[in-house]
Amino acid sequence: MKIRWRQLFYLQLVLTASVFIGCDFNSSAVESSAYVTYKDDKNHFTIDYPNNWSIDNTEKKYAVMFDSPKENEQDTFIEHLNVTVGSLPYEATSPISTYKEGIVATLKKGLPKMEIKSTRELTINNYPALEIVLSGEKSGVKYMVRQNYFVKGKTTYVVSYSFSDPISGKENYSPIFEKMLHSFTITK
């Protein structure tokens, strides 16, 4: 079972790196007033997203990726939140916290230039979750990646997004990402 967990979290490591590589940091505030619900019957989850964001569920490495609209003509990066779904060989009977050290070790090995800022156990919509926050730097701008891990039965869900370091004052998308994360529901 450890081999499968490592494989799954190595995949998530690659996905985290892809979030990092695509980061752009625009300081103008971004708001979205209306949200709609995305329902994934195959992977058994729902999540709300801003109605002006686009959906991409054609990438094999993600169950779904939500992309923000361009803020202006100079906006070269589309912010996004992604949901990754994986399968375990056995039903998870242990609390997700028992996997924390393995996940953190895998992230450190696969992303040596990123720093683990925090880990914590939390509950989102009555589901136990493990949150890992990583930090890095791109083009002189500090940023963070937040990953939230959920396990139900043999299925793992990882909701990931990146945002500018709050110290820099450019954390514009965090309220939107928080609302999306807290709407995430496992349906089966």
C-alpha cells in the first residue's frame, strides 16, 4: 500500500509543480458575484465555481480545472484551481493524518525548491482533510500553494490552488479559492 500512496502523491507533486510554473501575480482585486455548481458523476464530487470562470475536464491529470478569466490584456496567466482524483488499492481505514509524513516527505523530495510552510488537519463539509501549504518564489514574487487532501474509501481527492504570499499584499484570489474549497462535497 505504501507504494501506491507514493505513486499517487508523486503524481500530485507533479501537479503542484504545474500550478507553480503557471503562476502570474496581478495585484488588481478580482471579484465574482455568482457561483454555479460543477457536478462530476464519474468521480462523485461537486464544487462551486465563479460563473465567469471556464472549466477544463479534458486533462487526464486532473478531474477538473477551473480557470479564471483574463483580468486585462496584459494578464499572461490564468489563475486556476484543480481537483485531482486517485484510487487506492485498498480502502483507507486509517485517518488521513496517518499519511501526513509520507505526503510531506514526497513533496520535499519532488519539489526541493519549495518550503513546507504548514500542515494541519481540518474538516471541510464534514470531511476530515489534511492541508499542506507550500511556499516558493517566481520572478521575485513570493507565492504559496495550498493542497487539501481528502480520502473516502478507496478514493483520494486533492484540491489545489496557488496564491500570492499574503505578506506581499497580492492575495486577490484567496477569497474565491476559499469559497470554492468550502463548497467541495463528496457525493458518494
